[in-house]
Amino acid sequence: MAVERLNFHHLHYFWSVAREGSLTRAAARLRVSQSALSAQIRQLEESLGEPLFARVGRALELTEAGRVALSFADDIFAAGDALRATLARGRAGSQALRVGAVATLSRNFQESFLKPLFSAPDLRLSLHVGGLDELVAKLSAHALDLVLSNRPPRRGGDRALRCRRLARQAVSIVGPRRPRRRFVFPDDLRGQSLIVPGPESEVRGEFDALCEQLGVPVRIVAEVDDMAMLRLLARDTEALALVPTVVVRDELKSRALRELCVVPGLFESFYAVTVQRHYPHPMLRSLLGRDEEALLSMP
């Protein structure tokens, strides 16, 4: 008996509709008519012997068989992307490591993490900055090898996504290097101008909750998402700043700033997000294998 092979062209059309969540959007992206797209998905359903979509009102929803098919399709097309990327690296002669970093991540931490790459022969670093969701999407599409973040990605449908914590550091209040009595937290925050991370930061949310719990009103003069800018403002103004010390480690070392106190129970974590692949980049194992002290220590 002849065995009918799976038509991967039809599978790709199904996968596109399932990922777009819309026949109209998928047809526009694929540059085919909606009727042609529907016809090819029906052929796939006939070959599999199961309906893959159910119409609910004006929307398409995956059936149970459709969810199973989508899971397999994700793996199949991810493997294809990995094959192209792996062979492209081989043709290029030098190995390119493509790293994404969220815009709110400390530049000092990024530098410490990436520093070993600059002594590796025949390696080219490609560094991309953006939002976490955008970078994770590129990682899942095999356009990146690694994403560095200060928060874990949201749980989604990509079962191959891997997130590991590289380091965790206490968060401190830092200020100008001038003689004064010992800083007492939280009492000495009263009346002080304070620069803090932006409202999307997990550190900021936990700090706000802590101040509310302690009944300490805080006078915030600036909310800053970009850690490089927060570092400059901490250095060049008279305001105090809420930061992990890795962000201002050069200023602490040079005594341009001093650490006034460690905020009790408040930490920032640094994460590496990867995706499970048959052919991971050969540099990832050594990069991810270093200990916390090496990543956070002052040079």
C-alpha cells in the first residue's frame, strides 16, 4: 500500500494561519488569495483525516487536532530555520554569535557577560537591543542565538524556550560621595530626591510595595528605563538613585558615588534566554557556564 507523504507546503499554510490567528492576515503575508489558502488547508485536513480549525462566530479556532498539528509544525519549521542558520555560519568562515539585550539591562553587566567573546578567534558578535517580547520572537525564529534580560519572558506557546538565571544582585541606594552620617533605611529617604527605574521594572514595583508597607513617602524626581542614563544622572546630580551596584560599579570604584545602603530583600536578577536547538552555537556553553561573581565583580 502506498503511503501518502505529508505535504509540507500545505502544512506551512496551516501554520501561518494558526500563528496569525486570521485567514485574512495570513493570506496577505503569504501573498495568496484567501480562497487558495482555504483550499490548501482543506487538502491538508483531508490528508490527515481531521479538521484543524473550527469556525466560532467570525473567528477561526484550532481544534484539538489543530493544536497537535501546530505543535509539530512549530518543531518542523524551527528545525528548518536552525539548519539554514547552521549552514550559513559554516559558509561565512567566521562564527557569528547573535545576542539580543533588553534596553533596560545594565550595560556593565552586558560588557562583563560578552567580554570573553573578544578574545575568541574567528568570532563576530552581533548585538541587538530591543524589548523583551520582540527579542524573544526573534530568538524563536532563529534570528538570535541568545537573549539577555533582567526579567524572565512571559510564558507562551514556545515549548523550546529555555530561561536560566545567570546572577542575582542586591539593589542599593547610592548617592554623591560627600561626608555625612551613616544612612539609615528607610528613615533617611524622607525628603530626599530619588531617581528610580521606570514603572515596568520589577525592581521598581517591589521597591514601591516595600515603601508602602513601611509607610515611607518617597520623593521621586526621575523615572528612568535606560540604565546607562540612570547611571549618568546618579553621577552628575545631587539626587540619590535606586540601582543594582553593577550599574554604577565604575563610579563606586572611583568614589564618584558611594553606596549608602542595601535595600533589604530587594534584588535584580539577570537572565539568559535561549531556545532548544539541535545545533546550539558552540560559544554558548562556556558563556553560560561562568559563575555569578565573575559576572558582577568590578574589573
